[in-house]
Amino acid sequence: MATELSETHGLRLLDDLRGLGLVAEQSKHDPDEFDAHPLVREHFGARLKAERPEAWRAGNGRLYEHLRDSAKPLPDTLAEMAPLFQAMYHGCQAGRHQEGYDEVCRPRVTRGSQHYQIHNLGAFGADLAAIAGFF
């Protein structure tokens, strides 16, 4: 039988999980949001990928589509470009390498042969991290 968790008990539990390092510290920007520690996310992500690869690809496919569609069509700043770098990563994780290249990388990130992300934004590291998924 499921019992309802009181708000006080829930907050105490969240503090305990943060104390153990299982939940990330409270965000200054959005104190009501909480997230698993990155190592916890990585552990369960690796487990999902190994045990249910079809679910792993489907989830990454949804993230790819969301990030691709929610980003500014032609970003002018590194902050605006970040969702497209993430979209490229998730597209590759979903097995949609060609689609990620044709829809995101070539037309919106590099902008053809301009290499906009490098020449205009100086995003060498972000670019390397994003294109690593293609290999």
C-alpha cells in the first residue's frame, strides 16, 4: 500500500540525498528544480544503454528532436548554439548520425564551409565534443 509523503518528510529526504551526493545541490537559478548527481545519471544511463538499447536510442532520439527544434535556427552566440551541440550528441546516440549532420551540423552549426562555430564563436572545445559522437 502506497503512503503519501508529507512535504516536510520529502524535503528532509531530499536534503539527505543531497548530503549523500546522490542529488545535485540546489540551483540558485531555480531552487524548486532538482537533478541527480551527474555520476548517478551516468550510471543509470549506462545501465539503460546496456540492458534496453532500444529505449536508450528512443530517448536520445526524443532529446535530439527537442533540442533541434527548440534552438534558434541560426544561433549568434555560444549560449544559443549549445542546444545544437547537444542535439548533435543525442542524434548520434540515437543512431541518427546522417540526420544530425544533414539537419543540424552542416546547415546550422558549421553553416556550410564557413565553420561559423569556430571562426565566429571560437567554440573549439564544444565543437570537438559535439563531433566526437560521429566517430
